[in-house]
Amino acid sequence: MTSNPRGFTNPQLIVTPEDLARELEAPQPAPALLLDLRPAEDFATGHLPDAVHLDLYAVSLVDTDPAPLKAFLWIIEQLLAARGVAADRPVVVYEEATGMLAARAFWFLEYFGHPNVRLLDGGSRAWGRAGLPVTTQVLRPHNRHWTGVPDETRLATWRDVQQRLNAVDAVIVDTRSDAEYLGTHVRAARGGAIPGAVHVEWMRAIGEDGAFRPAEELRRMYSEAGVTPDRDVVVYCQGGYRSANTYLALRLLGYPRVRNYIGSWKEWGDRLDLPIEHPAAP
């Protein structure tokens, strides 16, 4: 049974180190596939037993028009299958803490319709604090030739975002840093924000222990920004990494309609035909 000390609506989307350790010790037909999303050098110095390394950091998309989007998602699907992902085996993703890399892998797996994917809340750091074992032994992954069933309701393209500008039943959430949101730190052809976007930096959802904050705190934070469950939510950052963490936080709270704009500001800011705004500093 999944423990739920932080009161989430969907606690089955994450797992604590203690719960995961008990699962891995129990005999079962399909033990979880552990995907380590940290840099290769960190994986080499020690990782969870039987974990497989997967580095998706350099694989990004800056054009969500149909053709490049289809090609990009095919590449991701092949990378996941090559690491042993299949529908009949649970998957647990992790990194050093509850961060953007593992969350992005989580989002990809949900988008592709995987029925049982979780994030190790607190990451390898929490695993180590719990006194659980690590290893430097590297297992060879087995390609499962997996083909997912995409759930288009979890993904936003630039067209999806454009359609939601000024929509009262939708809210666009900018999860970047203050400087990026205000346009003082420019990482595309233009600086600024998507018009009407509310700003909730992704790291605000993470506590000092490196895990998600309790549900009550998260609900209050998002509600105060106008990010409520009755609205169609689109999250973005620079390249769909940090926003994937916010996507997961909102999924944990039971928000029914959340999309990750994977082209994010790099695509929007580079396209001179799309509107931007320069928010005033608080």
C-alpha cells in the first residue's frame, strides 16, 4: 500500500524510499524498473541496486509543429524502450532529489500512456538518508521494443497555448526563475513571458528535504496564484523540464487537466509571430 503522509489526492504517483525498498524486497512477477536520470558520473559513483541509467537532458525540442514533434517523440519512445520500459512492468524514476530531470521522464511516460510510473520522492539523497543500499554494479538494459499509446491531453504545442490566451477557463503557468519571467535573463530571441501567464517558480513546490511539500501547502500556493482545479492548466519553462515538475505537483493534487508545453519559452520566445509581455517587477 502506498503511504500518503503529505495528503496527496494521487499519492500513487510518487513513492518514498522506505516503501520502494519494501517493494523491491518482496517477491513479485514484475519488479519495478528503476531509471536513474542523473548525470552519468553521478550514476557511476553509486546508484540504487539494479537501476538503469537514462540521460534525457540533452534531448530537447524547440519546434512543436506536427512533423518535428512526431519525430522528437519517436526518439524519446525509442530511448525509453531501449532502457527496458514496457507496459507490463512498473517504472520508478529518480534523480538526486525531487527535481526536473526525473519529473520530465515521468511526464514522458505518462504521455505515452504507461500504466504504472512513479517518482522516487526525495530522490537518491532521501534513499541514502534512509540508510538504504547503493551499488556501482551496472546492469545491461534489455530493449523491450515498447510502443506507447500517446495521451494528447497531457501535451501542449504552441498552438494549444495560443488558443488559451485570455481564456477564462484556462491558466498558463510560468515555472521559470524571476529573472527569466521578468525578461532580465534572456534565453531565447526575446525575453519576457507568455501574455497572461502567472508566475509560480517550480522550486517553490520542493521542501528543504528535497521532496514535495505537503498537499495543503501546495494547494494554497497554487490557488493564491489562480491555478485552480476547475481550469485548464498549461505549464511551461525554458524547455519543458522544470514545468514537468510542476505538472507532477498538480497531478499529485488531483488537478484533472494539466498539459506540459514542451517547446516552452525557447520555442515561444524564438517565434517572432507569437505575442509576449514584459511583466512588471513586484
